Amino acid sequence: MKQDMIVILDLGSTENTAVARQIRELGVYSEIHPHDITPQALKELENVKGIVLNGGENRVVDGAAVDIDPALYDCGYPMIAIDHPTARCEKRLETLPDKETLREFVFDTCHAQANWNMKNFIEDQVELIRRQVGDRKVLLALSGGVDSSVVAAMLIKAIGKQLVCVHVNHGLMRKHESESVIEVFKNQLHANLIYVDATERFLGKLAGVADPEQKRKIIGGEFIRVFEEEARKLEGIDFLGQGTIYPDIIESGTKTARMVKSHHNVGGLPEDLKFELVEPLKQLFKDEVRACGVELGLPASMVYRQPFPGPGLGVRCLGAITRDRLEAVRESDAILRDEFEKAGLDKKVWQYFTVVPDFKSVGVKNNARCFDYMVIIRAINTVDAMSATVERVDWDVLERITNRILAEVGNVCRVCYDMSPKPPATIEFE
Ligand code: XMP
């Protein structure tokens, strides 16, 4: 890392992430480290220009009062404390720092350069990846999600054909999603991409399974098995690329424990398939990952896409998955996305999708009684997915979507709009 860094030492604050983000917004790279970091470990971090002691009110970590190693005070780094007074610091603050105070500390006291930007970051990572990987090969499960797509683009830039991407289509992808992964990575970026259509295999395993947790387990487990089979066919691969991002690593305010992201489902590979990890995004917050993707030339539709659960449409085709209802979910979701885009709502609403319950209701089509499925539309806004509010979608837009779903999707005679906030309802239905 050639860029200057301000280190935040976590003395039990819940605001570490907010402070790190504030510093990065000033254009200076910032990382959170545990309070008990040794002077040696601190010196090994490159280009540290200053330290923020971030202690909240009582400087408590895991129930015990804490302080940093006293030897750190003598390392010569400028320090600022965001908590109660600490005698040997440059400056004391009682509350969260305002932007001006941080700016003064970062630029006037620490003399840090505002050189944190995606262009420099990519240059750094490309060099680091080349150093780590040499002339060996990296395997990557490319789901088409934001993180794995940006990792792929970064690795392609760094090592080209030494990256082997495996895209598993579990049959629960949105309409045209696998096609767009192939178009972007194989046709445009010339990636070494293996496409596995495992639709039949997944739907076979899921047949008759109605329990949501069981469905998730089957999808996750089967994903690992398919990926493992592909990995075993390949030879001479030493590394596994992963889309780990900074929030995956800063688990909470008090621990900086390292975690391997589990929802990308490759954490469960068998012991004998041992890979060294390549995680070029592990320093980035989500919005920085997106900015990085844009800088790497990925299309906006891929980089700014809404969150999509790992088990895909499988948890939106409620109960035991059937092909006709899965198609109804996929087609109605495509219509919803198309109309949201036309209405400009795709840039405004955090997450929106359709679900199809596993029961039918009575309707009338062509002057005859019918017995068909129902589509439920959900459109929510949230900051952290822990709570969510419902988007007040314009009535005309809802009417257009409803009419299109009723006209274009077979087996559907009813469309509903979900008005439930989270809590008590979760965002997804299963
Ligand atoms: P809930 O339904 O728990 O969803 O309110 C919160 C957010 O998480 C997403 N979600 C998942 N993502 N694997 C994922 O990768 C999953 O199994 C999963 N379940 C829910 C959901 O789409 C929402 O954004």
C-alpha cells in the first residue's frame, strides 16, 4: 500500500466505522485495529501517518476497561483521542469529531496526503496480486454479484488468463442474469470462464422441499459440491479468489477478528482442496467496491445492482419449488425491474422483487373461472437491512406493473403489494 494511512485503535467505541469512513472521505486511507496492537505490528503497517484512539465513553472492550500499550505513545506517531482526556495526546475531544477537527488532525498534524482513490488502490492491488500469485493460478466462484464481479475484474486486470472463473447457474437466477455474466466476462473482458448449467441438478434436489431453511441448506450445499467438482477437474490451482469486503472483517466495534465470508458458499470446501486466499477488496466498504468496479470498467447495471440473496429466486418461489411458479417469479421480477427502471425507481429504491406463494386463488379469464397463482410485489428502503420501510410507489406505476404481469405471465390472476415494514416482516418471505 503506497497510500498514507491513519490508524484507528478500537478502545470500545461503536463509531469506529463511522470515523474510518469520515477519514476516507477526506481522501486519506484509514484502517481499524484492535487496542492491543503491538508497536511492532503497528510499524509493519506501511505509511502510517497518525493514530486515532477511539474509546467511546468508558473505553471498555468485552466488559473490561482498556488502554493501549504504553509503548505506543513513544512510537512518534501523532495521536488524537476521541473519548475522555488522555494526557499524552496531541488533542482531546469529548464527543465525536467534526469534519474540520479530523481534517486538521489528518492534514495539519499528520501531514497525510489525500491520495486514497480507486485509481491508486487498483494500481496497488494489481501489484500485490502479481506479487502474491506469481505465475500460478487463481480460482474464483463468479456469481455475478457485485463483490465477486469486482474481484473478477481486478484479477483479470492483474493476471489475465491465470484466473479461472466458474459461474454456476443454479437455475434460480434472475432473467438473463447468467447470460450477462457470460457477456461481460467472457465476451468483453475475455476471462477464462467455465459456465456450469446445474439447473436440473438443483431443481431435482429441491423437488418437494418446502421448509425454507432446508431449501437454503440444499442450495448452499449443492453449490459447494458443484464448485468442488469443477475445482477437481482443474489442475495446478493454488489460490482461491474471494469477495471479502471490509465490513466482513470488522465484525463489530470491539473485535477485529478475521472471518471468511460464508454466504458465497465456498468456505465449506473439503480439507484436501486447500487454497491460499486472494482477497483484493478486503479493505473496501461497499460503496468503495462499487466505485472500484466502475473504475475497472464494469457496467453500471452490474456494479449498482440491488442486493440479491445467495439462494436466489429459490426463496421467492415460496414453499416447495415448482417450475411453473419459478417461471412466474422470474418473469414477474423482470417486468417489475423493467417498469421500475422506466419510472426511475431503480435508482431510488433499495430492494424490490416479486414472490409467488404456493397456493392458488380464484379468478376469471376469458369469461371463464380460473384457479391461478398470485404475485406479491415488495419494494423497500433500508440503510442496513436490519429494519426497512415500504416504498410509496406511485399508483400509476403499480397499475402498469400489475397489468403487465396479468397479461404476460401465465398462471397468474392476482397481484398484491406488500405493505409490511421490517420488523415485524423480514425483507424476504422465507
Ligand atoms: P431479511 O429477509 O432477513 O433480508 O430481512 C435481509 C437482507 O438479506 C438478504 N438475504 C440473503 N442474502 N443469502 C444472502 O446472501 C440469504 O440466504 C439471504 N436471505 C436474505 C435479503 O435479500 C435482504 O437484502
